[in-house]
Amino acid sequence: MTKTTAGPRGLTRRQLLARATAAGASFVVGAGYVAATDAAWATEMNAMKPDSFATLVQLARDIYPHDRIPDENYVVAVKGYDTPQEVDATEAGIEMLNAAARGRGYGSYLDIGWERDRVDLLRSIEDSDFFQKIRGGLVTGLYNQKAVWPIFGYEGESFSQGGYLYRGFDDIAWL
């Protein structure tokens, strides 16, 4: 096994390859798309700025953090804000969030590296209309996705299968 050493500029070979791949992908994907630099998701933008959408996805993950839910589900949950009708209010809210981050010495919300620091910032704006709108929308936007139900052990509706009475209503091991 060979040891990976940092090059003259402080990059390891792995970091260099990751950055080169990300840069190459930006040329292939083109404008109007957002791709996470540290995760496996990408989406086409309709009205929102790419940085704003990436901020919105991070915000969603920080409001309802679940390590087992992939970023793709958070993207689906907030995609409804990327419309001409929602973009102005959402962009204004994200700018308010970024201004609060700048007030704490960061360049933007995405520049805050530690989750606890982002959560502290969110607590300072949790009474704002923007935060409440995003938080409320995530309840249905995130948890109504059938793809996340198995993560929580929810098997879906049971009416079509005869109800819960004879279909495992008491199979909850943690209760």
C-alpha cells in the first residue's frame, strides 16, 4: 500500500482527482444544473440560482437531519421552491440566511463547516417567516416520499391490504 502524500500545493492525489472530476462535470452538465460537490445528486434548475438551491438543500438537511436519508430526497423535498412563483421569496430568505452567516464571520451559510454552528444560526432565525415556511413544507415534502418510508420502518397505508389490525399493528419492537 502506498502512502498518499500532499503535493507542493497541499493537495493529495485523491483531492486533485476529485476536484478535476468536479470541474470536468461542470463543463459536461452545463448551466442550469446544480451538482453537489461532496454527494451524489444533481438537479436541473428552473428559476433559482444554483448556489441558492444548494443552500436550500443544506438548510433542509440541517432542519430535519437524518443520516440515513440521502441528499436526493432532500432535493425532491425542496424542488417546489424552484418555481417562478416562489423564487423571489425564497431567494430573499436565503439572502437573509447568508447575511446572518456573514454577521457571524462566514462568507455564506454554505461556508459554515460545522453542523452545530449552522443549527445555532438557524435558531437565531427560527421565528422568521422564511424558516417557518421551509420547515413546514419539509414535513410533507420530505416525509411523504415513499422512498424514505422504509428507512423509518413505515410500510405504507394498509387499508388496501385489510387494515393494521391483522397486519402487524403490534409488531413495533421499540414500544
